[in-house]
Amino acid sequence: MSVPQRIACLSTEAVDTLYRIGAQDHIAGISGYTVYPPEARQHKPKISGFTSMKIEKILAVQPDLVIGFSDLQRPLLDECERAGLATLWFNHRDLAGIHAMVRRLGALVEKELAAETLCEQLQACQDRIAAAAAQLARRPRVCFEEWDEPIICGIGWVSEIIELAGGIDIFADKARAGLARDRIVSAEDILARRPELILGSWCGKRFVPDKVLARPGFAGLGAQLLEIKSADILAPGPTAIERGAAQVQAAIQTFIANSSNSICKT
């Protein structure tokens, strides 16, 4: 394949990565959910949602490649292919997959060195977080909510981030499931695993701790609740490692510090 000059990015992490490796001039259009980098929203036309698009908007930016992510966007790419467009589909679910995606995009636009440098920076970030986690007094039980109705627990890279930052993902056994419906859990499931820290990142809407605490039995957990913005952790790209993981780390460290203070006061 020749180097694509006009890439339509239906997934936000592709936009983030292409900017980070200096290939932003190759981007012809972006997802309306794009947050990072901020300048992308200012300078690039918005051509799709996450699970919806109008093929006319895609065709209007005259792409020579359309990039998407996950089983949810596979139907959108199929529609693009029927319209005669070339597509590239990512479906990674872990931190290693983020690195592989960065390298693949780097090779695609002949920015291999910049992509490798970015991967080194991301790995250094992971190493720093892991080193700090090794110094923690203990590992708290963490529940991550990706959605609330129904309750969906964290996907693979989120689970890895929790473990990397020094927590214990109470639903690590479900995190590798490929489909969101396979990560649905009940309030009773959560209560049975007794999380000490509940992190909410309700994709596309604000996390409401009072709504969680209103569930029968949840106030009695005594868990700390904290929001992590979905744009910072739910897109499987550099931002999830640099911003999302840092916030998970801070939440765990704060929880442990608060727990230690409570013990000292009793």
C-alpha cells in the first residue's frame, strides 16, 4: 500500500497517535468524540460518532484510508468498503496492543522512528508507575465501571492499568472478554467482591457517585468513589497510558494514604 495522504479516523486513539508522531497532515477527518490533542478539534472536520456515521460525510473528505477500532466500528468500516474505500481495523484489548497500534500507524505513514520513540516514552511511563506501585504498603481491591445501566466492568487495558498502578481489579477475570456484553456484572457481583475503591468512567457521560451509593448495599461498602474521564482512559492509545494510568495511580495512592490516616486516628 502507498502512503495514505487523507486518513479518515473514526477512532480517537488513531488521531492522538498520528498527531503524536508528527503525521497530523495525513488526517482528513476525525471522530466527533476526539478530545486529544485539542487542536485536532479545531483544525480537522468531524465526520462520525463512535457507532454511527453518514457515508456522505466520510466521502466528503475524500479519504484514501478509513481507520476504525473494535467490533462496534466494524460495521462502519464494512459500509466504507462497500463504498469503495480502503479500511484499516484495529481490535486490540491490552497495553501491548496499544504499542503495536502505534508501531503499525508509524509504518503506515513512514514515521517508524517517531513511533518507536513514542513507544519508548509510553513504556517509560508504565515502568515509573510500576516502580511506584512496588512501594505501596498494600494493594486495594478496585472496581472499574465503564457503564452503569447495565453495569459494565473495565476492558483489558484498563484492568492492566489497575494492576500496574498497584490495585487488584476485582473483575480481572472478565476484562479479556472481547465484547462489552460479556463484561456486564450485577450490583450483587460487585458487593460479593467488596471493592475498596470504585472508579467510574461512564463512557460519554458524567460519573455520579450518589447514584452508585444509592444501590442497595453500596453505602455499606465504605468504598471511595472517583471519576476518571472516559476520554482519558477508554480510548486504547497513548492517552490511556499517560493520563489514564496516572489518574488510576493517583487514586490508589490517595486511597492508601487516607486509609493509613484513618488507622492512625483510631
